[in-house]
Amino acid sequence: MNHSFKAFRLHSSDGVVTRKIESIQLDSLSPGNVVIKVAFSSINYKDALASKGLNNIVREWPRISGIDLTGTIIESWDSRFSPGDEVLVNGYGIGVDHDGGHAQYARVNADWVMKLPLGLTLLDAATIGVAGYTAGLSLDLMELNGLNPQGGPILVTGATGGVATIAIDMLSQKGYQVTAMSGKQNVVEYLKKLGASEVIGRITSDVKFKPLEKAQWAGAIDSVGGSTLSWLTRVMQTNGIIAAFGNAGGAELDTTVIPFILRGVRLIGINANSPMDIREKVWKKIASEYRPTHLNEIATIIGIEELPYYLDLTLAGKSKGRIVIDLSK
Ligand SMILES: NC(=O)c1ccc[n+]([C@@H]2O[C@H](COP(=O)([O-])OP(=O)(O)OC[C@H]3O[C@@H](n4cnc5c(N)ncnc54)[C@H](OP(=O)(O)O)[C@@H]3O)[C@@H](O)[C@H]2O)c1
């Protein structure tokens, strides 16, 4: 295959990162033993940071961004995959130290590739993406620690974000009572449609909270970190479980051991870059018992030309749901 195709590439010169939609050929992609015709990719918060050269996410240039993709194998030098197989790739360094999903073709290591879980389309799996996998992994680990729908309400912070919208959808369809916490105006109807029974505003960071405040939540899925996570540790019910994976609002954690030793609060760290056996197990659940039922409402489907606008919107914390890029055109 030696024709040209479209790619969204990040360049850096004298420390200034620029973004270009370019026409490139396969031989300029990072090496790999499978070639995928990309159908869809998406925007995760990490892509937004990378596209501005923030947090040292990308260190070698030029780089095609996009930490997830779905598509069809067109060439394979690995016996596990054949042309025509529908697949997904999440993480493993794509869009970071290997060219990612924001292009019409990707060449990657077959060890990073997963066959599309039964029952999901390429669009479903891209709408879910790294964000939805993170929501599914959080729920799986919380349930392994005893969370169940009878235990009490679950708080989802950063509620209009990619991970959070899918988490709300998954939790509510599994019978959990969900409260959504959002800093945005006019999103109550949207969040209730996804399955939240209540929507509350963000907590303000300048309030000094006691080590233990009124116990409210049996579980929390936290995209925000910082003062929100600090507050969360203080307001969990006895044996409440917090899944912490995000730092959209800050990376510090200022709390005491009191919630952990008096209420048995459990703080579970979530790293979506899991080994393949965990991914396969969790994706199977995402396609069945956790299956989100509002993917159409969560996805905003855009073309490659609209990437700069939506990356900036995500970085500013102003996007809603999942931004999915249709690379077929
Ligand atoms: N550990 C992992 O493996 C892993 C995997 C995936 C994602 N993440 C992290 O998880 C977080 C969420 O990812 P995402 O893709 O869902 O991002 P996203 O779509 O940008 O959503 C983040 C949400 O957080 C809220 N928010 C943004 N800025 C905030 C601030 N300054 N203070 C309080 N809330 C703020 C906003 O929701 P509202 O406006 O509704 O409040 C925003 O929609 C990010 O930090 C990301 O890096 C980590």
C-alpha cells in the first residue's frame, strides 16, 4: 500500500508545538507488524494535553496523536490477525511514543491489538475508547471490592467528561443510583438522560473540610483529583470505595488517614494501561453486563479537520461526552 492518506501530526520546533493535517504515506508511520485502516479514533484528555506539548507526553516529533483507534486489519505479519479483522487499540503508547489513531492508517505491534468484542461495532468501541475502558475498569475493580447497587449512591465527578458520561451510563443501567457532579451550566437534562438521578455542582476548593464530613456515598468515580478527591475521602460511607484515575482539576491529594482508619474508606488507583488479559476481561463486560446504552447521545462525531477545535475545547474542560473522529472520509 503506497498511496497517500490524511494524518493529524504534532511537530515541535524550538519548544513550540504545532499541529498539521498532512498527506503522508505508510512508510512514514512508526514501525509495526500489523497495518490497520482506521475507522474511528477519539479525543481523550491526554490527547488534548499532548497536542499543546503539555506534561511532556510526547517527546519525539513528529507524532500522530490519538491514544485509541478502531479499524480493520489490511496487512498482518502476525498469525493472530488477518486482513479483514475488525480490531481496537487502546494505549500501549500510541499517540505518545508511537504514531496514534488520528490518521487514516496506523501501523502497530500486534501485541497491542484486540479483536473487536462481540456485539460492538467499530463506532461503539471508538465511542467507548480509553475513556470508557477506564470507566469499565473502575466499575470492575469497585465491584471486586464489594460495591453493589444496594450499597448506596455513587458519585461521578467531572460528570460531562468522556470517562464520566460512560460511567454514568454503565452504572445506571446496572441498577446503581448515580449522582453526577458537574461545573457546567445547563447539563442537568443531558446527565439525567444518561442515567443520573441527581446533578450537583462542583465543590469549591477554598472551603476547609473536617477529616470526616457527613457520610454520603457508597462509591465514587473521580476524574478530577485535587481538592475534589480530598473532599471525597471525607464524605464516603463506611467501606465506601473511590476509583481515582483523573487529575482534570489537580494532582495533589490533601487529606488525613482518618477516613481510612475510622470508616474503612478504600481508595483504588486506576491505570487504564492494563495487561492484555485484564483488557480482554473488562472489554467483554463492557460489551455485555456493563454495556452503555446511550452511546449515540454521548458521541459527537467529527472529521479530522475539526480536531484542533475539539482538542482545545477538551483542554479547556468545555467539551461534553466523547468526541469521536470519523477517519473514513
Ligand atoms: N489513569 C488512567 O489510566 C486514565 C485513563 C483515562 C483518563 N484519565 C484521566 O481522567 C481524567 C478524565 O479524562 P476524560 O478523558 O474523561 O477527560 P474530559 O473528557 O476532558 O473530562 C474531564 C471533566 O472534568 C471536569 N473538569 C475539567 N476541568 C476541571 C477543573 N479544573 N476542576 C474540576 N473539574 C474539571 C469537566 O467536567 P464538568 O465540567 O462536568 O465538571 C470535564 O468535562 C483526565 O484527568 C484524564 O487524564 C486517566
